[in-house]
Amino acid sequence: MAVPGRIRYRVLVPPGLGGVVEKVREAGPAPADAVIATVSGTDVRMTSAWPVRRPRPYRRRLDAGPPLLTGQRVVDVLFPVAKGGSCAVPGGFGTGKTVLLQQITKWCDADVIVYVGCGERGNELADMLGELADLGDPRSGGKLSARTVVIANTSNMPMMAREASIYSAACVAEHFRDMGLDVVVVADSTSRWAEALREFASRNGELPAEEGYPASLASALAAFYERAGRVRTSGGSEGSVTIIGAVSPAGGDMTEPVTAYTQRFVRGLWTLDRDLAYARHYPAVSWTGSFSRDAAVVAAWHAAAGDAGWAERRSRLAALLAEADRIASLAELMGVAALPPRERATLVAGRLIREGLLQQSALSPVDASCDVTRAAALTGAILQVAERCLQLAGSGVPPGAIEDQDFSPVLRAREEAGTPEAVTARAREVLTRLSQLERPDEDKETA
């Protein structure tokens, strides 16, 4: 009988082995070292040995394909990552790295999650393991732990264990990838792994480079993130490994070596902003300091799936956020009242995007995760209301009248409207109220 939440585990033939299957063990329980089959005179066991620092072989690497849907709107809408891609999450203390990674672990559409706690505090890792045992899997209805591998490496463990933990996670992920599964590696954090490299290099007498890190730090980071990819396996199936690595820069310094080198080798960057976190804007992903190199590929996937407007909506969101940030800087110097009407309406549009779309509550039963269709509905609703505000400002409606409008129905839609239809109804309510601002002008023209 199938156990809910558990994947179908396949015993892999060792790489390079092929030929005739001469013998197969009868069905039933078996120890880990039992011989399951014999192929061309070679015994195949349930377990296999592989050097963790050496990537497992595959037939060929495939182009980037579908996106990794994380359930987090700021990621899926603005900074997506394709399955088989790599992403870094740099952020200082208290910016919400752990919560964001846990949300991705719970809600992303991967088959297997490999979580490595590299240099984590023992009590934090113990709490995480306890919570993981109780978490339900929203995809299967079983337990999330049934498809999660945890590599525990606490801060009081030997230095070499910390250094090997990252490679162990990549090797385990490649093992499941070779079964034709999509795997996500969550590494928290690569900064502590780099510190282990620095300590090991110091003991070996290597010449230190910037901030005492070894000169090989850049190549080590590149080798780790290069193990991500979507491939055609040796068995002919498709599998992928997506790597998401947290970076903990000391003092929030984004120019330190680990953060600077990591940005060169990843396909996406989700920078966590301290000011957003202190303002209780979660996830605190900065739209000015983040990027996605997979956006074009993801846009093509959405277009093929029937959503041809995804790229245009993303571009419009980015443009409005950038313009709102620029105007906000001017408003701090001049005051909001000194700004032209359209620029004041742009500030309103920026607030709508930030509070109605990019914010997301991990504790809300409705808003903890957001699927593709609901995210598209929320994005479209926010943009419709924002564009209408800009049109009214351009047609001579006083900006104060726009700012005094009640936008709460569309702002609360992310937590209260659980379906795209409900989101659209909320937007229609606000648009109807905004359209009444033009009526006095229309009556005057008629008179």
C-alpha cells in the first residue's frame, strides 16, 4: 500500500554498469546491504557509495524548462527561478531568511527537498526537526518529512563535517535526480561553509586572500552551484537539482567575498532588505537589489501555458516600483504636497503593489502560499487599480481625492480572497468607486 507523501524509491544501477539482468530478489523487506539484482555478473545493492565532491554522471544537460513554483508571490512574479537553476538568498540577521526558506521548503513543487543546516545552532536545528515532523504536506496530504532529507551539521561539530555537508547535500540531491525527480537543495548557510574553508586553509598554511578566505573560494562556490541543473539521466528520464543557498554576510555587508562571489555564479538573487524587515514587510525581498536571469525562460513557459501577459505584467510591476522609489526619495526632501499629481498617484500605485501583492503572511491559511492563477489575478487586479489612479491623476482629478480613497478591499484580497474570481470582484469594487471621481467633471462639461 502506498504511503501518502512518500516518493517511489528506485534502486539505481551503479553508473557505467549495463548488460543483462541475471537475477532479481523476490519482493519483500530487505536490509540496506542486501543484493537486489545481479546485472552482468555485478551485484546491485539498495545502497551505493559515491564520493560526495564528485558530481554524479548524466547523459546530457537540458535547457532550462518550467519554473520552480515556490508559492511566494515576490519570487514567482518578479524573480522566478527555473527548475535546475540556482539562487542565493543574502540577508543580515533578522531579515527573515529562515522563514522564507522554510516556506519554500513547504510549498515549492519539488518532489524531494534536501535541507542542509550548515553550522546551525543545535537548538535551532532541533526545533526545525521537531516542526518538520509535525508539518503536513500540502501536495500529498501526508507528512512533509516523508519527502525531505535533512543533513544536520551543528556549529559544535568538527570543521571538516561543516565543509563536507554542502557536498553531501548535492550528492544526495543528484541521487534522487537520477531517479527522474525534481529536487531542491536548501543550504543554510553557505557563509558558515565558507568559514570552514577559511579555517581549513589557515591550518594548512595556505596564503590568505580577501578577508582571510582562501584564494580558491570563488572556484569552490562555482563548483557547488554548477551541480544544479536539469539533465537527461543515464537511465533516460528527466530530473533536476535546484540549489537555493542562504548567505549570511557579517554586519549585512553585501560586498564581502562570499556574497560578491556568489552573485556571479547563481541564476537568481533574492536579497533581503533590513529596512523592509524592520517595517514588518515580509518576505523582505528587495526589488531593487534582486534579479532573475531565468525571467525570459519562465515567461516563455507561462506563454506556452496560456498566460501570454505574464512578462508584460512583470515588466509593468518593476517599472512602477522603480518609479515609486525614485519619487519617494524626492518626497522626503520636498514633501508629498509639492509633487505633481501623476507622481503622487505613482506613490499610491507603489504602495498598492507593496502591500497588496509583495507582502505575504506565512501564518495566514489563505496567504501562506499562492498558486499561479491566484498570483496572476492579484497582479492583474493591483495593476488595474494602479493604472486607473494614474489615469485619474492625468485627467485632472485632485491627487488628494485619489489618496483618500479606500483601497482596503484590494489590499486585503491577498488574505481574504481565496480564488481568482474573488480577487477580481474586490478589484471591480474599488474601480467602481474610483470611477465616481470623474463624475463631477463630466457634469460640469455637460452643463
